[in-house]
Amino acid sequence: AVLPEFLATRFVAGEETFFRGIRKLLPGRTLSWSRAEGFHERRYWRLPVSMDDSAATLQERASQVRGRLAATVRSHLMSDVPLGLFLSGGLDSSGLAALMAPMVKEPIRTFSVGFAEPEANELAYARLAARAIGAEHREVIVSPEEFFKTLPHLIWHEDEPIAFTSSVPLYFVSRLAREHVKVVLTGEGADELFLGYNRYRVTAWNVRLGQMYRRWIPGSLRGHVRRLIPASPKPVRRYLERTFLTLPPEIRNLYLENFAVFPQTLQEELLVDKGILTARDPYAEELRAFEEHSGGILERMSHADLQTYLVELLMKQDQMSMAASIESRVPYLDHELVEHVAAIPGRFKLRGWQTKAVLRAALRDLVPRQILTRGKMGFPVPVGKWLRGPFWPVVQEFVLGPQALDRGLFKPNALRRLAEEHRTGAREHGDRLWLLINLELWQRIFLDGEPLSQLSACWPSPTPDTRVH
């Protein structure tokens, strides 16, 4: 019953897992056991929902954020062992680097990961941030051969299908860092807290423009527009179908379905058993978190993602870093900082088309301008390009192969159509194929009991392209 949720959101929120009878401990809770009372679950912390509606300006709020962030960075630097920083070249980790530099005596040790493909390489920005603070900087370049060959081992470490392609480079940079330090700081959590994702601004604009559209445009004219959209050229139609012109105004449609990997309509075409689509609402946990908050769309999106999406990201970070025997810390998620920033109204975080506005203002004089003003790349991995090219056999084995098809989860013709659209470049299905590949690998490891060595042998032989600088 959790399959539709995984296909839509990349993860399973709440207590449910892929294993029957095994539940997850929810965030902010402890689980204890005693012989007399058995198991006892207690909630020790709750994400606040109250807002700071004071008349404070953006600059005043930025000053407060700067002070609190500096304090939490200082507290996270306490360590009896060598410590470093994962540096992506984005605003979040570059800000941490700039705050850390004057707090330590020795040059900060920074670590970055990238790929040979220019469209998936942020290393130039990471080097810029490292030079700005005089860091002792190291990098690892991951080849596609090594990326895929390592995947079965990482699925074993995660216990679940690897939903995010970024898990793999995270493991490689953790392995690099382990050679030099025992603890690393990371920028995880800032996007959810400060509204850094593109989907936040797209949804906010869809909500605002949709309200004006329905208020000022007569229903007859709106109906005429809806009828014209299917006749539009494909690229135009696909764009308009994800806007307020066609989407219902509910948050389920504007936010959750609109950014699902496999939206419900596609799952209906793909799944053999359509009954599982109605057995459990795939967005139940997200919608519950939305309802907890009485604020506007910006505040509610952040509140929901901090309790669902971020949970999966933190699990990924912990498992990948521990797989490399290194501890990772997340200063942006210090509970006192979170309580303060969560209360800042969303209009100070998303201003027009600018994301993380209050954080940018807080770090304005610390971070190089090229980093301060650049758009977000989001740890890009060119997996779609690889699967369309030399790693097409991975799709043939783990999506279209007889062992995968015999499971009876998905309609073979629908899978073939999806894969062929991607191979020919008719559509971009890289993220969708990635989920299906990982789901099949997870089943072979945890349900079929295939040895990891046997699965690794299925991948193309690695070449010495993964190198450390």
C-alpha cells in the first residue's frame, strides 16, 4: 500500500515502511521500553506554528538570523576530533564556511563532489567559496561507472530504495572526507526552512495568479481557455497543464500532484493493481501537516516539508555518511534556530522570485557575490542522460527485464512506452526510471536475497575515472 506514495513523493512519510510489521519512529519522539510497562512513545519536541508578526524589517530579521546562525555554528564546532565541511558551492554551505572561518585557528577542511558533465558540476563555485576563506579544499569526481556499481551497496545501507540520486555522490564525498576528518558540517535543512526550492515559488505564484484569474475572468472565458490548451503545441501544452489555468486550486493539485514524480494519472496507466491507489492516500501525512498550520501557502509548505520531505533527506544523509564511517552535523536544524526561523513570515523568505531572501540578506557581506546571486542547482546528477546513453542496459535489466516484469507490479507495455520515450528523447523520464530501477534493486536485495556481489556484477565494469584531487 505504500508503493503509490513512494512513486509520487520518493519516500514513505509517517510510520509506515516497505516492510510489513515494521514501523518508523516519528520525528521529535523517543521510544523506551521497560519490563513493567513495555514500549512507551513520548513526544519531546514539536515544530512551532505560531508566527512572529512584529513590524521588524527584512534587515532586522536578517541580523537576528545572522546572530543565531553564528551561535549554532559555534556550538556545532565543539569536537574532540578533526572536523570539516561539505561544500557544494551553494548559498547554504558557503554561508556556513564563512561563519566557521574566524571561529577556528586552522584552515577549514572542505570537501566537494562533482561529475565530469558541465551541467552537473558545481565545483567552480565550491572552489570560489573555499578560496574566499582560505580553506584546505579537496574534491572527488564520480564517474557514471562507479556511480552505478556502488548503488546496490548503498541501497543495502539505506534499507529502502534510494529515492534521491544525490545519495550516491553524498556517499563518495563522505568517503573522501573520512580520510581527513571524523566530523563534517552540512547545509541540510536550509531549503525547507528558508523556502529555497523552486517548487515553493512556482506554487505560490500559481496560487496568487489563480485567485486573481478566477476572481476577474468570467467562467465562460476560463472554459474557452481550457478547451484551447489541448490543441496547443506539446511543449506549450505540457507547461500550461501545470499552471493555474488547468489545475484545481486545492493544494493537493497545485503542490503535491504537480511536483510528484509519478502523479496519479501516470500511476493509473502504470500499476497493474489500481486498488492500491485508493487503499491509502499517498499525501495523507503532507496534508495533515498542512492542516496543522493556519498561515498562508508559504508557511504551510515549509511546515509540511520540514516534517515529511526533510525527514527522508536527514535519513539519507545519516546513512550515507555513516556508511563511510563519518559523523555529519546540521547547524541549520539546531532546534532554537528552527524555532526562530519557522516563526518568520514567508514573505521575508520568498520575495517576488527570490528564494531564501532573509538568509541571503544575513550572509550578504560574507559570501562571494557570484554565489549570493546564483540560482539553485540542487546537487544535480545527470542520471537521465546516462540512462539514455551508455547505461541504457541498466533500464533493460532492472525495468524491462524478465525478473522485473514477472513481479506483476507494473504493466509491461506501460513500462516499455515510458522507457522508449526516454531513450528517444521524446520525454524526460530520468527521475521515474531511477525510482523503478531502485525499487527493483531493493526487491532483489531484501526480498529475493540476491548477494550484493552478484548485483554489482550486473553493472558495466568501472573505469579509473573516479579520482581525488
